[in-house]
Amino acid sequence: MMMLELTGNNMNIPKNGSRWTGIEEVFVVLHTIELNGHIWVHYRNESSGKEYSCYMESFLVRFTETVS
């Protein structure tokens, strides 16, 4: 498995450390990786500390970036 920090002009890729809101919870992006042609987002629930992963496309549908 190769871990990459994705950079560039693609505004759709969640940035490491960015905060995102779900229905009633806030999540922090830990990192993004490209694996077998898919971009994965690894993120943590701020209140519970539980960590999750999903495809970037699914992440962008589920969550909205929190602007500070």
C-alpha cells in the first residue's frame, strides 16, 4: 500500500486536518491515499475519536466542509 498526500488544483480532495460536518457530528480528515485506482479518505469523529475510511466520492456526498 502506498500512502500519498494529494496536492494540486483539485479543490474536491479533502485536505489533511480539514473539518467536515455530518448530520450532527464533526469529523477531521487524517489523510487521503490512492489505492488501486481509488482515492480513500481516512477521518476521525471529533467527539468519539473513532476512525473511519471511505472512497472520496462517498465522503463528499456525506459531509460538508466546515469553514472556520
